[in-house]
Amino acid sequence: MLSHISASLSLTSSSLTATTALRHLRPSLSKSLRLKLRSYPFNPIKLLKRHSVILSMEANPSPAAAVSVDSVSDDLKYQKLENNSSISNDVLNNSVNNSNRVKTNLEELRWDNSFVRELPGDPRTDLIPRQVLHACYSKVSPSAEVENPQLVAWSDSASDLLDLDPKEFTRPDFPLIFSGASPLVGAMPYAQCYGGHQFGMWAGQLGDGRAITLGEVLNSKFERWELQLKGAGKTPYSRFADGLAVLRSSIREFLCSEAMHALGIPTTRALCLVTTGKYVTRDMFYDGNPKDEPGAIVCRVSQSFLRFGSYQIHASREDLDLVLTLVDYTIRHHFPHLEKLSKSDSVSFSTGGGDNSVVDLTSNKYAAWAVEVAERTASLVASWQGVGFTHGVLNTDNMSVLGLTIDYGPFGFLDAFDPRYTPNTTDLPGRRYCFANQPDIGLWNIAQFVTTLSTAQLINDNEANYAMERYGTKFMDEYQAIMAKKLGLPKYNKQLISKLLKNMAIDKVDYTNFFRSLSNIKADPTLPEDELLIPLKAVLLDIGKERKDAWTSWLKSYLQELSASGISDEERKVSMDSVNPKYILRNYLCQSAIDAAEVGNFEEVRQLLKVMNCPYDDQPGMEKYARLPPAWAYRPGVGMLSCSS
């Protein structure tokens, strides 16, 4: 039983050091959210009870108010900064004058380095590992050694974000520039300071140990995009590491960043991937057998790389003024609509408590921001569940305040459906970050985030609890809508979907291929029983009579729902195929591309990128990329991976 599996999972409680200033809220789940969460097939309520930070109030917003809050989360898709007074007039005038230019070269990129300009930085410039206090970043330049770096792959789609001419990828000096060996004019590189909870335990200062942000580029739409080189050398946050990255992990991050974007899931992007021409020593399995691997650097692109841990670190040090400064910066540049909320927006909510408390998001932009971050996170996690994506390392330092998938390490997409699947060997045996737990972990991380804001006295307990309440509500709304669409149903049917997932788990059915094949079902109640399973023959493998009977029973119920919907088979298939991908970035596909690239053949990386750019299309001739994993895919380092990269 899936509920039994879910109930057996344990989540490590948060543990802060004695010097940590963060405090804990200890409310209980509201009745309304408990009822809502019962529709999640993995029964998270039993898991949530194990958390030290849950929810407390009976939120009962009016429909109109709920719509107002939801609309807040939609405003950030394309940030328009034309009213942002912090951008220099020269930059703005240059942008306006050049707004009609379609493509630019690297020398024409318009840099506006607000993070460095507006936030306090580390006064020291050395790379000695240390605690960096009262600062959001340390200035540092790329320092990875390179020798004849080569361009492995690039993303034309990501280059469009920067208005960058694709011809720039053919420049002889392009690999030198994006390996960090040749500086970009206008860049002001730095490494960010942040902390985080890792596997439920407060880890203190972490920071960019090998990622160096070059700066922020404004495109012709006034969208702000940060460029960051991952694996570019040591920083003050490198601790005992070398600041480098290997080709193996860099290929995975590059490909998955672009694959997730093509799936329609919010994510950081990847502009390009280059080899350094040098080798990096890594102990991939942490078993005392290190080996030399090719080094590489991936250029990541994002509107911001700010994480939950970016605020946590300063609150933990009781540097509350810096928390406020960083939050104000974030809202000013990335959530500017929250500066303009007024009473006419009608986003006030009764907490439902006996004291008649009201959460008024128009009177506290920090509370409105907390709610938006919570809702963005909930929507993101729901989208992961829809495509079977498991992040693998959902520490608070890997949670974006913009609601983006960030930091691709030992991730994995579901092959055979298993709610307890974790792609991270470090996550065994507790499986804290397994597929079924991701919604619950998202809430736990949001709890740590709002606790930080509460510690800094930016929000009160009612506002913190309301943000968490909104996470739960938003997740279930999004999850139910996604699962209904995957089945071609007009509305969510908990019993039908729970029974389906139970059958899939028992028979280890491939998650992606099953839902893609399901669109071939005809809503014909007159079909004989012995013909019902024919459209699913390719995905229901090696099942005996008892299991065939179970699947036949489920299909009968499913056909009744389809018949009642009144949607034609043709219309439903088009709709289902638009949300059920044919191609996902399976770990074994990554490994095949890695194996070829490590001997100098980059064509498979580029071909895989091309296929993953159109995951919902049939792509005749590319069917091999939709095949089930071969036997070798279950060897160590393919199906499951460590954090060694």
C-alpha cells in the first residue's frame, strides 16, 4: 500500500547549533489544509506530524482575495525593470536606444551589477577559506586552470535571453571566455555567501564554493539575467574543496537545466558547457578510490541565484539589519509589484482563530513576499511530481526564492514507478528526499524560510503560518490539476488516481511511458474486457492473471470517467500528450552522452539536448531516447549517484 510506504518514511528534525538565533514556530495543521492534503495519494499528513514546524490557523480567504494572491505569483515570469530607479541612467538610456537590436555580441552585453553595487561585500579579496561576516558576497575572479578549452554544447534558447547572437558560439575565443580564462568586459565577478539546512541539520556557512557569478545582464526587454560559471575555481567558501567541477556532473547540469525548461518547469538555465583541458580528481563513490576525470565549466543563467540560505545565514548570526537589506534588495529587483500593493488589492485574510486575527498582505510587503515565495515553491514541487522528477538534495541552500529548480546534482526522473525512489546515494537509508517526500520537504523548507523572516521581525507568527498554509493549499490545487490533465479528466478523482499509482508501484510500471501510452485509450464502454489492455501492452510487462484483473478493473473505472467527460478521444489525446512527455532525461541517457564526451565525442550531448528540447513531440526516428533503461543502467553511478562532482 502506498499509504503504508509513505507512513514508514522518517524525516530528520531540524537541529540548530546553540549559537543560532533562528527560533521555531510550533503550531499544528489547520483543519482545512488537513482535508485538502488527504487528496495527495502518498498521505503526507502522517509525515507532516513529524515536523517541528507545521501550520496553525484556519485560513478562510474569500474567492476574490484568493485570486488576488494567486495573481501575485504570475507577475515574475518576465520582470520589467523600466521603473527601477536603482539602474543607472546611462544603462537605461543605452538599453532604450538599443531596444530594437535583435542580437548582440559579447562585447555589447549590457551589464548592471546591482548585487555588488547595492549590497555589502567582503572587504577581503583573498581566497583563504573563512567565515565571511556582515557581507552578502566576496569579490573573486575565475581561477580554474585551463589548457585548450573546448566548447562541448550550447543553448540557442538560453542565448535568446541575453539577446546574444548565436554566431558568438563559433568565436575561437568563446571557450576561453566561458572557462574564465579570458574576462568579459563589464563583469564584476563574485561568490555569494549563504548557509543552509542539509538533510535537516543546520550546516552554518556554505556559500558558492565553486560557482562564480560574473554579473547581471539586462536584455532589450529590461529583463535581468545573471551569468554564473560553475567549476571556475576556489572562493572563500570552498572550505577544503578545489572549486572545480568534472565533465560528468557538468553535462548532467547543462542538459537537465535545458530539459526542465522545455518541459515547462521553472528552472535556472544553461548557456554553454566547456571543458577545461585539465583533469580533476574525484572519489565518485566515497570509497577511497579517487580517479582523475576531465574538468569542465558550465555557464548557468538565472534571474537570480538567491536561495533560502542566503537569508538564513545572516539571521543565524543575528545580523538582522543585513537580512532586511537583502530582503529589500530582492523585492526591489525581483518582486517590484509588491512595492505597489494597496488596500484596493483586497488581500486580507482572517486567520480563523479565536482572536479574530487578520493577515493583511497590503500592509506588510514582507508577508506578501513570504506568501509568494511559498506559492512559487509549491507550484514548482507540484510540477516535479507531475513529470516524475526527483531533485535528490532539497537542502535549504538549494531552494530558490524565485521558485526555480536550482543546483542539479544527483537528480533523477522516475523509471519504474517507486514513491520511495531517491537518486542520491547519500540519502540512503532514510530517503528524506525521495520522490513521495518532496512536497513535505518543500513545506519544511518554507518553514525554515519564514522562521528566518520572523526572526528578523519582518513578519509575525500569523503571517508566517499563513504563508505555510498557502504552500499546502497551492500545492494541492496545482497537483490535482496536473494529475487530472495527465489522465485527460476534467477534474481530480482521488480514488481513481490513488488506485492507479498503487498498481503502478506494484508492477513497477514506467512512469513516463505509461502516461504517454494512456492517451491511446478509447472511451468506448462497449470494448470487450480482453481488449482493454491492448493499448497498454507495451508498458504493462510481465504481469500475471491477478495483476491483469487488477488493471482491467481500474481501466473500467477510468473508461467510465472518460465517457462521462464528453471529451472526444482525439481532443483528449492532444491534451494528454501536451502534458505527458515522450522524452525525459533519464540517467542512462546522460551516462551514454558522458561516456562519449569523456573520450572527446560531444555529438551525443548535442543530440540529446536537441531531443530534450521537444519532449512532448513524437520526433520520428528518435524513439530510442524513449526506451526503458537497459540492464547496465542500474550499475553504480548511473541510476543512483553521489554528490561527488
